Amino acid sequence: MTVALDLVGELLERRLEASERYFGAEAGRLAELCRTMAERFERGGRLLAVGGSAQAWSDAHHVAVEFVHPVIVGKRALPALAVDTESVRLLAQPDDMVISFEPLTVLAGEEWVLEPAHEDPFVRQELAETAYHCLWELVHVFFDHLGGSSAGAGASGFLYPFLDREQRDLGAVVDDVRESVVLKAAEVSELRARMLTESRSELEAAAATVRHALAAGGTLLAFGNGGSTTDALDAVADFRAAPQGWPARRALALADPAILSALANDIGPGVLYSRQLIAFGRPGDVVLALSTSGGSANIVEALAEARRRGLATIAFVGYDGGRIAAEHLADHVVVTPSEHIPRIQEAQATGYHALRELVELGGAG
């Protein structure tokens, strides 16, 4: 327990210091890039996201789903797609943009290299996620000043108080966006601290459950919806091929698009993961469910199916924990207490990265 306590504290401190340094240095460039991307989107450009490693592909798919399916009320869908390098060569048009990872780089007329300078690959990836979430969230600010959108702040005005101000000076808008980037980075740092502090015992217990299951020949089965699907892909990649070079562990993401679309079309979205647990779950396996709301119907049903089959269950949830926390629907529930989905996902990445480190370094087995 002492080893785990010391490790969790070290993991948190590492992230807090790195985030303050990185966003303090890069907030201005991220704001300028938002402006550049908005101008290219307005001219019909698309964002093509390219991966390399399994972790980078999870980020590429995460970028695509966030831009196409905005969760901010009143904001329009923007064209983004996860593609391979050959597809970029075949599909790219003059105003298209390319985002890639390891290092985090955006090609938008010029090359913007935004890779955090940190030795820990998990920290680098978490900071990169916050950076591309900021690009997705704040690119919309410039549409209101480029003449391409009349949506205004709408229901999301409390998140972006400067959107409804009459402001035609794009230089001043860039300054506002830069300030917003810094505030978002500070927000997620505070959220990481709360999550790791308040859910420390749940995280440690979850790591012990996973460690023992894997040592006995079990498999980690991970799933989620939307951006949380890409987080499940990332978590599985970290167990199967950790960038630190740790031994490969048995893990599977329930994210095959053919299976998901077949189930959704023929039966309905409620069974997306419960049916796959019937197919893939075996005695001794452990389930990792990711949900920003803590109450998605298909996640709740999958956790119920896992329990019917005697599988151990872990859930990472946002808001106040939702039904999953309130009704104790998982054996271990790690709550990220926020109502802002991008920040929840960023902090949850810290959570499952910490889980991976605790499994490998936090105890015997």
C-alpha cells in the first residue's frame, strides 16, 4: 500500500508540473493555430488524423469523433477523419489539415510541432489530448468572427463568456483564446488532483484486481461510447504494448465497427457491449468500462451482464458518478467529478494510465 500511495502521488505531481509548463509555453501558439484552422475549415478544409502506434491511432480516432460529433450545444460538426498516410496522399485537398502524433504535429499551411517535452510517454499523451481538445473546442470561437456562424455562445455561454461580446479584432480574440487554453489546462489539473485523491483507494483496489486476473490468465475487456471508445482502445494498447516496454498483457477492446454496427442495426444500441461480453467474456476476466456520464444504458447493461457471468468490473465515470456509482454497478468505481466532457476524458486518461502503472509497478503478481 505504501508503494502504491507513493506512486500515485508521484504520478500526480509529474502531471501537474508538466501541464503548467507546457500550456504556459504553448497557449499562444495553440490560439494562433485555432485561428488558422478556423480559416481553413471556412474554406472547406477537412482535418485528417493520422496514427502510427496503437496509442496514436486511438488519438487519431478521438480527434475525428470530437470534431464530427461536437458535444457543445450549438456548435457545428466539422469534417475530420482518421486515415492512414497513403490515404492522406490520395485524399488531401489544398485547404485540408493533417494532425499526427508522436510527435503531436499539425500541418495547416505550415507545420506546427506541439509535442510536450517530457520523458513520460503517458504524460506526453495526456497533454497532447488536452491540446487537441482545446483546438476542437476553441476553433469554434473564430467562426463567430469570420462571418461563418451565427450560432453565438448559445447554451454553452457559461463555458465561453467572451463569445457573446462584440469583438471584431481577431488579435484580441486570439488573446482571449490563449487565456482560455491556460484556464482549461488549470481546470484539468485540478480535476486530476481531485480524482486521484478522492478515488485513490478505488484505483489501487482496481489495479490489484486487474493484476491478479492477468496473473491467473484472465483478459481485460474494455469498452465505451464515442470518445470513450477511443479511450478503451488506448487503455488496451497500453496493456498490450506499453510504450515503457513493460511486458505485454492480455487485453481486448470491444470496438470492432462491423460488430458494433450489426448489433446497433439489428437489435439496438443497448446491447452493444453486453452481447460482446456474452461472446468474449470468460471466467477470470475483468471488465473496464469508460463512461463520461456514468449512466449510459449500454454501459449499465454490460456491467450487469458482466456480473451475471461472474466477471470483475471496473468503471471510470464522470459527473457525480451517475447510476454506476449511485447503485454500485461495478466492483471498483473511479469518479472524475466534472460536468465538462473534454476535461473528464483527459482526467480519465490519467486514471487508466495510473491503473496501468499500478498494475505493473504497484505490487507483486
